[in-house]
Amino acid sequence: MFRAQLRAAISEKIKEKFGGVAIPEFTMSAPENPEHGDYATNVALALAKALGKNPMEIVQEMKSVIGAHELIEKIETAKPGFINFFLSTHALSRALEDILAHPDTWGESDIGRGKTVIVEYFQLNIAKRPHIGHIRSAIIGDALKRILLSQGYRAVSDTHVGDWGTQFGILLWEIKERSVATTAFENLSFDQTFTELENLYQAGVHRVENTPGGRDRAKAEFAKLEQGDGENREIWRWLVDVSMKKLEESSARLNLLPFDEHRGESFYEDKMAPIVEMVLQKGIAKKTDDGAVVVDLTSEGLDEAIMIKSDGASTYLLRDLATIRYRREQWNFWKNLYVVDVRQSHHFRQVFRVAELLGFDGAGESEHIEYGFMSLPTGAISTRAGNTISLESVLNEAEERARKVIVEKNPDLENMDEIARIVGLGALKYFDLSHHRRSDIVFRWDEALSFEGNAGPYVQYTYARLKSILRKTGGEGAKAAKSAELDSLERQLLTSMLSLNEAIEDTLEDFMPNILANYLYTLAKLAN
């Protein structure tokens, strides 16, 4: 709101004052100490080199030409070359009047109108239950979709389910070795079914590691699946069906927005061969003596990108190339975002580079939204090692802990179960979103479910307090204050409140939800 107007005003004054000098890149941000102004800029420092002048000399020149602007009440300067702006209370009140005239659209914009953004997240693996390692992708991806929608973008979500690959060869081998029939699962609950499937997978991993040629046998089972073997296809289809029901259940439990697509990796099965033919024809890839198809990126520090393995099986890289091509043709996306943990960074660098070499339309608009690794105090999360906490267990525990606090504070509260669900889920989501997404997180109950300080329940409590005030006053007659009616804290609260759009803009610049989360916490502290 104000930041964009100040930037435009400064750029205009540079043209007026300094003629043909190019407008430099300069910052415009709120100082940490509100006593230093509402906004501060380093424009004088940015201009100093081009003009060959002392930054403080430029500060004085800029101050003299900007000073009469209607947004500005006062300008101060600070070494080595900063200009601090204090907004006029008239401008603040007028902005508040605009919000009060259309309160339901506050924070929204149409800046993304006409632009489609694909957001891929919550990529569950078939035959494995969701666990806390999936929470970050789900929460970050869903938050980004909601923010994008609020700014007018057409945000399309896709889970890109992991339903293809060598892990199915491991599972198929184990199921067939034990002669396990799918009918044996008919009377089991979802949880019991996934417990059994995970036990089978872990037993399969053990079998592969302890059987001579075991890895090749598992690869052969997957190759048979890819080639259409009837028995393997039947088992695989059952695994997909039961897992997709679990995905829908988990998505609803997390209160995620509905997914627009549920395209598993297998969807791209018939879209991969043309890409293999293309890379070979263009000389981008080579076929090795053992039949593998490889793109050599070693000169770029990206190693060899394998598209087809020596046993003829496809790789994640080939399937992701097919995905980019399909999404561009289907959605004509403006951005194609992959919310996947940082361990896949090398993989996505390879994917994007090969897509670029192929000349794929949209390759440059594809981006890896990496997030830090989540671990337990006992170590890394791994279904393979059995070191997991199921998503259902996490959510149950969150609700139970929230309920205990509510009972202590307000034992007669109505709808306690529903409020415990909302508070518990909010605590988990805010815990994740308030962290810089690239930071590693050690999942600890006491931190995730804290009801004090920078935590979800604190923000929720602030919202509840403010709603209570509105109910008690009838919620009518709200109006913008006149300049004489605002004390320093009220003015600070109003200025912070009016910068919501800027917090959203900063969040979407690099897709960092922690910027918006921390903005809301600061606003909650001021309100309290």
C-alpha cells in the first residue's frame, strides 16, 4: 500500500532532480525501531556511486524535493545515508476508511489475475501411511495456495502421488513371496491395513538387503509392472485404491483445500517414451552399453542424470520431465512450484537443466520450493527404518494436549472437542509456518504445541479477544480516527495493520510463509 506509493514518489523525484540517471535498486522497509519512522530507504546510498557524490549530500537533496508529499508528515535522516519517513495520520485514516468501506476484501488483490500457478505438495507414497515428515509439504503447500488465491492467481494443486518406482518392486516381491492375498485386508481398519503394508515393506527391504541379487530381483518385479504383467498390475491397483482413500482422509483431517489434481507418477507412463526418443535424437543423452539412457551433466557439477536404468525401468527424473511437459500443455502455467524437501535439490536441478536442454516451454518457470528436513529427537524420519510418528497420531496428540489446556482455563466451554481440534491443528500449522522454510526442524511436542509466545494458540487467542470486543460493542459504527485521537501505540498498531498487503507481497516474492506468520504475531502483540 504505502510502500509502493513511496517507491513511485522517490523514483519520480530522482528523474526530476537528477535528470537521466538510471533509477537504482533500493530498499524500502519498516525500521526495527518504530521511533525511527514508518519506512526507511537506502536510495541515497544506491545513487551515490552513479552520481559521484557523498550519500549524505544526496540525502539532503532528496529530502528537500520529497518533503511536500501528501503521504509524509515528517522526514528524518541517518548516517551513512538513510532517509526515514513518518506517514501522515491523515493518510493512515484515509486508508482505514477505504478498508472499512470494503472490510471483507481487506488483504486481497487481483495482482495475479490471468496467471496460473501449479503448486505440488503432500506427495504421499502408496502403501505408506502419512507421517510427520509429510506435514511440512502439506502445510507449506496449502498455505501458499491460499495466499495465491487471495491475490487473484489461479492456483492449481497437485499431490503427484508416489505410485511408481523400485519400491513397488520390493513390496510386490514380498507380497508374492508370502502369497498374501488382498482379501486378507478386507476386515481391517485403515490403520491396521497400513501397519501391515509397512511391515511387509520393511520385511521386503530386509529381504532385498540379505538376499544375493535381491536388489536386481526387486527391480525385475517393478520392470514387470511397467511392462503390464497382469498379477503385478492387479496388486498395484489395489495398493493405489486403498492408499488414495487414506490420502483423502488425511487431507480432510489437515483441513487442506481440495486438490485440483491427483496425478500419480504412473499417469505419465505413456508420456515418457517420446521424451526418451527426443533426448536421444537431439544428442542430449546417450545410451550406455548396458542399455541405460543418461544425460551427462558432470561438466556442470550435476553428475549424470539417469532417465532409463539398465534394467529398462524409468526414473523419477524422466517422470518429472513428463510432468513439466504435461502441465505446460494442460494448464499453460505461469509458475510450476514443487514443495519438496531440500534433500531433492540436486534432483530438481537435474530435471530443470535437462528440460532446458530439451527446450521445454515452461522449464524456466518451474521452481523447487525446498524446505528443511524434519527429524525427531531420536534422529531422521524413515519408513524404511520404522522411525516415524504417523500423521494421525500427531493430530490426535495435538487435540488432546489442546483439550487439557482448555479444561484448565475454561472447563465449561461449549463445543470443547471442536475447539480443541481447531487449536491443536492451528498450533501444528503455525509451528511449521513460523519457521523459515529452509530451516531444519526437530519435532518436539512442547515446542510445536506451546500456548505461549510466538505460537498458533497465541494468535488464535488474540483473534478471539478482538471478536469478543466487537460483539460487546455491537460491531457497529466503526470509523477511522482523526489525527488528534491517536496515541503512539494506536498509531503503531494502525500502521502495522495497514501493511498486511506488503507482508503478503513479501511472502510471495520467494514463497516464504514465515514472513506472513511473523507479521501476524507482531500484529497480535501490538493488539494485546
